[in-house]
Amino acid sequence: MTKEKPKKKLKNMVWLISLFSICLLMAGYYFFVQYPQIRAAEQTLSDAQARLDSETEKKEQLENQKEAVTSDEYVENVARSELNMLKQNEKVFIDISKSK
């Protein structure tokens, strides 16, 4: 009877060590297989966040430009400078001393 207990203990210990070893090997395998995939996914996420930030900044710039373009002051400046338009009843003075 005394010989059976140490054998049973040894057998249980071998099973426990085997199970622990298998779990450790599986964890190591999954870590080394999935680690590059996780890093690639993190890089993709980082790139997407950078693109999102860039596009958000562009959107804000375009919204500011849209507000500026729709203002009466901007329309008047474009009409005067690019289209050579004048307001009604506005007089134009030409400096003839510079044309010589």
C-alpha cells in the first residue's frame, strides 16, 4: 500500500507537468504566431488614424474656405480684382502719370 501512493503521486505529477508543458507550448506558439499579426493590425490602425486626422484637418480648412468664399467681402474682392467689375455709380480714377 505504501508503494502505491508514491506511484500514484508520481503519475499525477507527470500528468500535471505534461499538461502544464502543453499549455505553455500552446501559449508560446500563439504568442509567436499572433504577435506579427497584432503588430500589423496596430500599424494599420495607426495609419488609418493618421489619415483620419489629416482628412479632418482638410475638412476644417475647406469649411473655413467655404465660409470665406460666401462672404460679401470676398465676392466683392474677386469681382473687382479678377473680373474688373465696379459698383453701380462708382467712379474710376486713372493715374495718367504712371502710364508714361
